[in-house]
Amino acid sequence: MALTPPPPAAQGGAHTVFVYGSLMEEAVVRAILKRVPPAAPAILPNYHRFSIKERIYPAILPVENKKVAGKVLTGVTDNELQILDAFEDVEYTRTRVEVSLTDSSDTMMADTYVWSDAEDPNLYGEWDFEEWKKLHMKDFLAMTLGFMNGLEQPESKTRVETYQSFMQQQEQPASETKVEG
């Protein structure tokens, strides 16, 4: 089923966003936006999806002759785009890109989140969505729900701060109290 964007006059603040990592999972999108916008599979040419050392989410950067499989979310409102900006935090820069729809090969412009540090030495290899779903989705979803709950508080943490504190809690042994004899 080909997804065609509405005519410009009908968009009324609607955005198209190319997602390629945790946001390909509907449960994560629902946790962030409180709904799942219409989506279609898409390819971003001349980019590569990297794993990031000590992180469970990916980064993309421009790389000639590579491509990133993902999907486009359509009908994202101005407010939802601001929420996604907060979620992606300072690690990513929202960038306008041209993607190809997998079903039709039609191209369209979309916003996506590109890793802000193109020289980051912690980027390596290829991030795998299916592996992430098996190994990390449950924890990532819990962290995301915590971030979204915190975002509604007067003194909210950034997503990076939420992620780091969540991962530190996960690494703590179940019981750190010792009984001295």
C-alpha cells in the first residue's frame, strides 16, 4: 500500500518523520506520542545506521553508497514533533532528508534525527533492529515511559539523563547490602 502525503494546503502543521531505530517499534512511538501515526516502510539513501558503544539505540550519519531501512511516520503534529525533539535530545540534530517509499519507490521529504557528533569514536558496525527487539526493547520501553512521565514534571530530566540513570540502575546488583558477621 503506497502512502502519499496530503497536499501542502491540507497538511496544517503535519510533518513526515523518517524513523530507523527504537521508533520503528509501535509501543515506543505510542509511549512517546500517545498514538501511532500512519506509517510506511522507507529507505534513506547515502546514510549508515551505526551501533553506539554503551548505548542500546542507533545513530545515523551520511555515508555514500549506504542505505538505512526504516519507516516514515506521517501526520505528525507540531506538538508531537516538539516531543520527538525533546526525546532525541542534544545527541541528535533534526535534519530534512529525501527518502524512498519501499512499496512504491516514490520519494518524499521527511525529517529525521542525525547523530550530532559526526566524529564520535563510539560509533561502530551496524545496529540491528531485530536484535534490539529481542535484547533491549523491554528495558528501553521502561526507560521511555519513565522519561515521558518525567517530561510532565516541573523539573524534568533530559532523555540522555533519564537513559543514563536508568542504565545505571539496571547495572546495580539486586542487593548491595551486605550483612557483616
